[in-house]
Amino acid sequence: MIVTFQRARTEEQREIRRRAILDMASAMLEEMPVAAVTLNELSRRVGLAKPNVLRYFESREAVLLELLDHFLQEWLTELAGELAAGVDQNLPMTERAAAVAEILGRSLSGRVVLCDLFGAQGSVLEHNVSAEVVARYKRTSLDRLTTMAALIQKYLPELGESATLFSLHTVVMAGALSAYSTPPPSLQAAYQSEPDLARFHLELKDSLKLALTANLLGVLPRR
């Protein structure tokens, strides 16, 4: 879908246009990986010349960083309910840890776009943006990390301050493992022609659960 706009003259009109750019980028991410989203195609679909899009966002990466924060905030809201419904706080520590790892793996594996953005964050999205934009994003990320750590610590108080590091490891692993769960067509063809190579194709949910369980058991106190 391609939309068109008249010249934005008021702050309300500018915010509508800004929101439209974000919404269109979000729709594109449902169709293609992060690497395929270009500023030229985004501009075409949103019905604006590329210089006009750059009036609202300084780069493609700035658009995607804002979307990443939005998707992360949405996920954390849902995660709170999933943990509340799925973790019995009266269980022994190791059983609670297993439940938390399972819920995190299941929840993140259902959010392919978020994981793809996590994977691109350090190597792509935090490049080609100004110090002001990336610092603003990092400040917001600290807030999200604090929220996530508090959620996990509620069910695993034994983690203590390690809850923050575990939370950071979780999003990093989600991004890294997602790259191995969605191979491009050429790699899918290679896996089909040489089945032994398919061991490199990781199922995201199970891989995340295994990695997060191992990580949790490594940082939890031993008794």
C-alpha cells in the first residue's frame, strides 16, 4: 500500500506523518528481513520523497531503532502476564528457572521481527545515526532493561543484581539465534541438497530455551 500526503503545516500533521513512516516500516518488516528494508522503498511506500522522510528521521537506522524500542516495550508488557501465568513462585529455584527460560524462549520465538531487530542492533542499527539519536535510544533501552530485570527478579529473586546481566544476555542471544532459524533461500536449498548441513539450522524456541536455561543455571547461586 502506498499513501500520499499534503505538506505538513502543523505539529499534529507532522506527528501524523511521522507515525505513518513508522507504521509503514513496521508493515515492511512483516514482509522482509531488516536487511531488506531500504529508505528508498520506505519513501516510495509512504508516498514521500526521500528528503522529506529524512526531515522526520535522520536515517533508515533511526526509524528501525524507534521501532525496536516500540516492539520491545510491547513485548515486556505481554511478558509480565506470561510470567505471572506460567511461574509458580512456591516452586524450588531450579524449577522456577526452568519455567522462566521456557516462557522467555516461547515468547521471543513468537516475535520474529523483534528478534531480527535485536540481531541487527549492534552491527547495523546503531551505525549511521548521530550521537544524539543513539544516546537517546540507549537511555530508553536502559529503562527497558531495568523493567525486564525487575520482571525476572520477581520470580527468581536469587538472581540478585545478575538479573540485569541475564536480561541483556537474553536479548543478545535472541538476536544471534534468530539468524540461524530463518536461513535465506540459498541456504535453505543447500540444506535440502546436503541434509548434514542442516544442523546449522536452529529452531529458535528450543535453542533459546536451552541457551537461557544454561545461562540461568550458571548465574544462580549453588546451594
